[in-house]
Amino acid sequence: MRSNLISATLSLTVLLIPHASRAEQLQLLIWESYIDESILTDWTAKTGVEVHQTYYDSGDARDEVLSDPNSGVDLVVTGENGAKLFGDRGILSTLSTAKVPSLSEYDQSWVSRCGGYGVPYLWGTMGILYRSDMIPKTPTSWVDLMQPAEALRGHIAMYQDHNEAFVPALVLLAKSINANDNETLKQAYQLMKAQAPFVLTYDYIVTSIQNPLVGPQVQMALGYSGDQHTLNQKVGKGGQWHYAMPKEGTLSWLDCLAVTDRSPRKDLALALLDHIASAASAARNAMALNMPTANREALARLPESIRNDPEIYPAPEIMAKSQYQQELTVPSVQARRRIINSLVQFRDTR
């Protein structure tokens, strides 16, 4: 979901460096490989304003940058919870069809999930990514990832994020992915700790696949729908990586594109937001990234091969088992971060 990878620290450094043509450049904070580049090229050709992308590879890294008042971010792709959280804190601007006319192309059921602070960008699910040349049988359960076969020892990539890293364990426990109570988190930790000897890295798979010492060793990973296409592009082998949604259910996520309230180029940022969110751009984005769009008019422009692809548009029975993210309590976030840090430290000391 998401050229060079940038860590959270470096991302912040890049954003704080003054640019010679600052007045003619917008700063977009986004996952790597998460927008059709021609959309931005067309914008620059039309307006003369360049768009500088800074990548993050976890929600925690993004939130760290977005929380800094001196980050210089004009636009950001954030999750639906982040849109409301940062919007209510005054960091993101409120949006309306008067500011962003293309908002009218989205059903209110999608728009409301961004809390009035963002335009629905792309949506999807969380599941299991796997190399079909190494794992010929499609994974069907979170058990395949959390209680893996012995052959996968040292070949799994997980995710260092306090929220989504817990999805597989909590779903297997038949608990809410938004669980806040310590007893449930302890149970999840036991599952994650038992899996830890099989984990090669806790870096996001799109990050780790580009590490020559790590990438070739990864055979299965926690990731997002659409990541398989990015991975195949990165390794230069079409069809090597596939995506599977576990039968127990999963996370159904929505990313929102928002404008920061402190942007000194807010009018330009809103115009770029409208350009990216428009039906024409949204359709191009969906086809380039092989991901579902929330734009009603863009969906009608997509070929049937995309609309009927179960890896892109999940079956209703899968969606019926899926859960949405909700805001976690502060103690829960703290406990989850301690758990993730302990797992990373365990890997580092092996």
C-alpha cells in the first residue's frame, strides 16, 4: 500500500528541510506506491505546482510526523480513525462540497467515515500475503499465519503497528479488533509471542521486500489487499505474490485524503485534493493500484474484470465478518505498543 524507503525519523527530517521553490510545491504524506504518478504529473502540468511525496510505512510513523506542528505537511493520507482524531484536534481542515466539489461523487455512508475531515481515498481489507512459488496452497485461516508450519520458521513478515498488528490474534480469539481490556490483550500477546520465532521481520512488507538481506527470505506476510501488486512490481515477477482473506474475518479499512489546517497553501492543497478525488483520477488510481474506490462515478468507469475480482472487491460473506477500527483508549495504545516493542526486541536478540 504504499524510489526510496524513508523511516519515520528521516521522513520528519525531509519535511523540515526548506525547499527553494517552497511556494510552488505541496507536501503529501502518504504510503509508498499509493498513488498513480500520472495523476500528480497531470496536476503539475496543469498548475505548475509540484507535489513532493514523503513516505511512511506504519500508522505510528505517520502520526508522529502529522503531530509535529513544524512538519510542513499540506496533505495526508490517513486512516478513518486518524482523520477524525486529528480533525477534532484541529490538525486537519473540515471539508465540504463547497471546498471540494468532487465530494458529491461519494455516498454519504463513505464520507461520514472520514468524520468531515477527509475524502474517502481507497479501501480494502487486511489479510495474508504469500509467495505462490514457495507456498502452493492458498492460506485460508489466520492460523496459517499465527501458528505456521515449521517450514515457515524465519520466513514471516509481520507489522510494527499498535493497532493493526493485533488484528490476526484478536480475530482468532473471536474478540473485537478494538479490544481495550488487559486480559484480552494478554491473550493476544501469548499468540503473538508463540509466533515470534517464525517472524523474520516486523517491518511492513513493502519496506522489507526491498531489503536485499530480508526480502528474498520472506514467504508469508501480514498486509493489505492490493499489496500483492506492489510486491510483484518490486520483485519484478508478476504473479509471485498473492493475497488471501482468512475465513474468520478481518479488518475492513478506509483511508482518507485530508488537508492540514496549518498548511500555508490551503487553497492549492484543496484544489489538489479535489483533483485526486475526482471520478477521472479515482478510476485511474483504482486501475493502476488494483484497489477498490469509494467514488460512485469512478466505480462505474471500471472494467468488469476489476469490479468482479474477489481480491479487490471482497465477497459479501467476507465483508459480513469484517470489523471497522474504532478509537482505542490511551492505556490500550500504551499496552499494545509495549507488546509490539517486546516482540521486536525479542527478534533483535535472536
